[in-house]
Amino acid sequence: MKSPIKFLFAALFFTFQLYAQSNGSIKGTVVSSQNFPLEKVTVATQNAGFSTLTDKGGNYNISNVKPGNYTLIISHIGFTTSSVQVTVTSNSVTIVPKVTLAESQNTLSEVIVSGSVVNRTLANGKAGIKTIDLPQSIQVINSKTLEQQQTLRLSDVIKNVNGVYVGSARGGAQESFWSRGYDMSANNMFKNGFRSNSGSMPEVASLEQVEALKGSSALLFGNVAPGGIINMVTKTPYFSKGGSVSFQTGSNAFYKPTIDFYGPLNSTIAYRFIGSYENAESFRDVVTRDRIYVNPSLLFKVSKKTHILLQGDYLRDNWTPDFGTGAIGKELVDLPRNTYLGAKWSNGLTTQATFTGQISYKFHKNWKFSSNTSIQDFGRKSEGTERIQPSANGTLNRPYGKNKNTELITAQQFNLQGTVMTGSVKHQLSTGVDTDYSFGQAYTYAFDTANYDQINIYDPSTYENDNGSMTGARNSKIVRTETNRFGGYAQDLISLSDKFKVLAGIRWSWQEAQAINYNEKLTAGVQEYTPENDPNPKKDAKRIDAAFSPKAGLVYQPTKNTSLFASYANSFTPNTGIGIDKQPLEASIIDQFEVGVKKEFWNGILTTNITLYQIVNNNLAQMAEFDAEGAVNSNSQMKILSGETKSKGVEVDVNVKPIEGLSILAGYSYNDMRFSDTEEGIVGSFIEGDRVARTPAHTANLSFFYTVPSGKLKGLSFGSIANYIGDRIGGWNRDYAKDPNTNQIFIRDREIPISGYTTIDVSAGYTWRQFSILCRLSNITNELNYTVHENYSVNPIAPRQVMATLKYKF
């Protein structure tokens, strides 16, 4: 087999070389009016299909260009567009004189981590519409911001997104993000536009940008929660050589080397390889982490109109399960921040491998087609002691815990985008279909004894000499769940005039899920067969949900630097349980209304975005009071769609660029998420008017970063970022329960009040030629607070810590 494969690669390489030898190439440099190199400037040949981006030095190289005369169009966000005439001859390099781009004086930008609204399309947008024309609140955090802030986790990146925050970090295995009163984990996490398992700590070293689309995105992505989605966009190859080598080190014996190499293999193939290794202890005793990550990618220029992008990444993360300090009743346990209450032999392992392929074909100047494929293999297992739930005197029976979960996700997308005119009316059309299949396995374990030991959380001598291990664990159950999703959408952005635009679209989504339960057989304490060998697995009822998700919006732009919008959209959320007819409960339909304004002042020096929204779920599933025969219902899984939640709020973003090199970003978010209609006195029903757990009313962020642009201090930089998360509720929401002794209905109160807090990070650095050093001091006030999952994973935030990054770019 090896010889034919070698021959095939050799033949392909020889063909590429012959094709390239008769053509020429174009090289040049793009700078700002202050003579600073401009990175990621788009350089394209007008009506000829060649394009590239400038590198960090402002350099570009367009290879394999047929001889002839061309017009180069050079454009960049926030700058005026320039054009240059060039002539390409066979087997030669055309050197273009340096191009200087002036800053634009009248472009309504929309950045969102640079603050305002970026006049660009999103990597995951599918519809190919500029964010300025979308009646939706969007924030984009680019790689420059990630580098300046020395981000390590996705939670570090999300600090820049107004109104989005970490809701919990169960067991230290993953982070759950919330927005507008809704959990964004599970179905709302995406990578390169594909649904991604949220059970890991994603690697940020490979991220080009992170996109946060707030509100309903069901039109394009189907079954997603209405709070918003997060899409992680990874870096892609360049047809110019470059890269970087960096080394990070910091508190708690942390160190992390990272490499990033990219360049052309020939005139039609470019590559990129990113790799990192991370090793660290923790501010928490016993806790450690050891991660390895690789991210290779290839870009093929098949023709002027066809590109193929192949990307893969692999993460192996060894971590220590950590369920924090726990709670006693409604009070968080007051222990030193470093105290670890789990067994010292606790351990966890997460692996995640992803492959994506994208074929992009521009078959007309106004039309393009893309076909995207993704395969993801996820696995996570852990063992140790968990659920820190001590008694009032501090006694804690440490229960054994062992978990294993796997998931395979395959997905396919076909998207068509184009522009047509009907008289003077412009239509930006997009349509597509997508499908994905997931196969998940959840392993449950039983133990010869339920608890590992008993300790007292206030007496370290009861657990500091722990030298045990897990014994007597056996796999008692496996639940295998298959989920199929299919959807099709169509959308039209109608430009009625330069000032009025209408967005109209609709999606149909279909989802089928079925779980099969495989159980052990245990007789007199002896396992006769394992779940793998269960001859009669139990199938749950097949759940089929289908729904239409419309979206409509109006955009009014009275001036070039002002945009107002209003929109309506809905989404659907599948429910668990059964109805009174004992059939699977139908999905809940959730309506969202949103209005906003985007305004730029003084030629872009100040940009503001204000958004108001209301999200209503008037089909909230609640336990049924009576069954179909009219008898009092005692089955907590028998439900009716009779309740309502309402989330309403406002988000304000401000971006200021008062002088060259200085950027200031501020944001404030108010959210009121409550149970607005519930079944009073029904067991399991929540209390009407109560705020939903883990939803603070107020969040805010403020950051600045300044780089000295010229003079003797050129290259010096410093900055800061502050985040505020307001008061919120941990534990569970109050609900109606029945006293087993008296049969009286009462309100069960398991809420844990958590106070608000503010963290402040500061950084300073210096860049000299290709070298840079950047230092960060995080949580400078040493603030103590917690992320709380229910009442058993109460994890303290990190204390004051220091980090330094040394980087060499080439």
C-alpha cells in the first residue's frame, strides 16, 4: 500500500509545481498613516478571485497568479479602502510599493471587544450578513485581546462579554456560562460553527476569536437555549511564513510553552500547526492539572473559486476533581481557600478530538456555496470522593464517586448565500440544511460500601493523612442515547433603501432522541452479568420534537453612524418527562423581543450600543396536579405545560478610543429572570415571583489597554480589566413539597444567598522588535467568592496570582 500512496502524493506535488511555474506572484506591505504595519488587511484582486490577508508585519503574498493586469483592492476595518494597479508577468514576483491606509472618518464600525459594532461578517454567521445589519446583540473577542490579557481559559475570554458570566464549575471539570437568565452550556457551545461538547475546559491557544451571539439563534442553529450561543473560531493557515514561540509561567508552579507555525507548502497549499503543553499545581491543596493540545490545519486553493480548509485538534487533560468547600444549610462553609476536602487519590481525564472540513465554492460574483463537515469524539472519566455536603457540626461522610461519559458527534452543513436585485430593492439571501448525529454513553458505578470514610471538615487531622484508593467499584448501568437532528432554514435581508432594511427568516427543526438502559444483574451481592451483557435492555420512549422558528427584524440607519433595530424570534426547548396522556412531553416554545441602538460619535472615538430584551417561556413544564383519570398525581415525571418564566433586561456597551494606542471598553447588564406563573400548592412547582437561581440582576465590566505608539517608550504597554457579578442565588429554587409525616404542603427553601463581588486584573508589558514580555497580576484585591453548583460543588474563585509571558514572533 505504501508505494501507491507515495506515488499519488508525488504525482500531486509534481502537478502543483508544473501549474505554478508558469504563473507569477504579488508581494507588498500595508501600513497605517503612522507607518505601523497593519495585520489581517484584506488584499484581493478585483474580479479575479485571488485574495489573502497581511501578516503581523503588514506583508502579503499572492501566489500562482496568471500573467496579466490586475486591480488590487486593499481594505481593513476602520480604514479607507485603497486600490492599486499591478502587472503580473510569468515566473516573476511583482513588488507593489508600500500602501498606506488612512483611518476612516465615517464608517460605522462594530467591534465588540473593541467595543462597537463591527462592519464585518461573523465566522459562524452562515447568512453572510454584516453584524451592523443584524437586529441582534453580538460581541466578538479577537486574538489580540486574548494575547493582551494572557487568557488561559474560556472564562477569561468571557470576562470581556457584557452580561455573560460563569454560572458554575462543577467538580472543576468544566465551566458553565449563563446569559440573559439561561444556561449556555450543552447545546449552546460551538466550535467553528459546529455544536461542541461542553464537558471540557476548551484550549484558548488556538483561538482566532470568540463570538457571543446573545438572544435567540435558533434560526441558524436549531435547538439552542434563548440566552445566546458561544462560538470558538480557531486560527487558520496563511500563505506567508510566520509564527511564534512563547513560554508562560506563574503562581502555583504553572508553566505553559506554546508554538504556532504557519506558511505555504507550495503556491496552493498552506499549513498551520499550534501546540501547547500545560502543567500546574493550584491554589487548592492537592489539585493539579496536566494538559497537552495540538491543532494542525491545511488550506487548499483548488482554484480561484474553490477553497478547502481542513482542521483538527486534540486535547488531553488530566485534572483533579474538586468539589470545593460545600454548604451547611443555607450558609457556605467558611474554610481557608486552599482547603481540599476530596480524597487525595481523586483523578480525572478528559479527551476531545475534533476534525472539521470546509469546502467553499464561489460560482458567481454574488453567490457562494459551502459544505462543512465535523466529527468530534469526547470522553471524560473521573474517580474520587464528591458531593461535599457536611452536617452542621462539620462531619462529612465522603461518598465514592466514579463517572464515565463518552460522546461521538458527526455533523454536516450545506449553505448557499447570494445577492439579487428586484428593481431597486436588494436581497441578501441565505438558505441551507444541517444535520447532526450524536451517540452518548453514560456509565453508572456502584460500590461495595457507599462511603470512603468520614472526616470533619473543621479538623484537618481527620483527612490530611489520606493514603487510600478506590476499591469495590463496579459498572452497574450504561445509558446509551442516540440523537438525530435535522433542520432547514431560509433568510432574506431586504434593503428597501439605504436607511431601511428588513430581515425575515424561518427554520424548521426536527429532533429525535432515544435512550436505551443497560443494567447489571446482581444476585445475593454477586454480579451475574455486566451492563454490557444485558440481554434485555430497556428502551425509553422515543422523543420526537419538531418546530418552526421564525425571525423578523427591522433595521433603521438614519445616518452612517447610527443604527436602530427591533426584532422578534422564537426557539424551542425539549422537555423531559411525560404528559398526562403518558406520552413524551412536547417541547416548550420561547418568544423573544429585542430592540436596540448602535451609535458612533466623533468619527468613531466613542461608540455605544444599547439593547433591551424580553424572553418569555409561557410553556414551562411543571408537575401535573391530576392524572388523566382525575386522580391526584404523585409521579414527578408527569408534567403539564402550564407555567411561565420571563427574562427581561438591558445591556449597555461603551467603547472609547480617545488617542492612538488607547482603547477603553465598558459594559453594564441588568437581567430580571423570574418564575412569572406557576401552579400554587402543587408539589414540585416553583414559587411565583421568585428569581431563578444563578441569575444575578447586575453584571458589569470595564477594561483598558494602552500601547505607547512612538517615542522612547514605544512598545511599552499596560492595561487592566475589572468584572462585577452581583448578588445571586445558589442551591435550588424554592418549591412546594409535601411533609411525609403530616401530608401537609409547604414551601421548601433550599436557596443559598451569594453576595456580589468584583475582581480586578492589571498587566504591563514591553515589545522590542520580535520579542515581547507581558506580566499580569490577577485579582489584585484578593477577593473571595464562589461559583456554586446546586449545594455540593461550591468552588472558590482564584486568589491574587501572577503570570508572565515571554514570546518571540517570526
